[in-house]
Amino acid sequence: GYDKDMAKKGKKTYATMYGKGKTEEVIKQHMDKARESLQGLALQVEILDELVTWMGTREN
């Protein structure tokens, strides 16, 4: 499809412009950011889970 070709071109252009090392560095930065936000999300879920459990024990 059209999008795949564009993505391929974009990746190729990016790697050519910045070099492989720089491209990998940028990808790593994006991965780190994603991981951070995922950890934050996991922490929120954990806290909510504990709250729900605590509310449950309080009612009994």
C-alpha cells in the first residue's frame, strides 16, 4: 500500500540523513519514553488495585 511505501521512504531518508547510529539513538529515546509512560500506567493500575482491595476489606 501507499502508507507502507511512504514509511519505507521515510525510514530510508531518515537513516541517510542522520546515519544509522543517530537513527538507532532516536528510536531508543522513543522506546525509553514509551517505557516510562507504560511504567507510569502500570503504577497507576497497581495503586487503583490496592485501593479497591482496601475498600473491599474495609466494608467487611
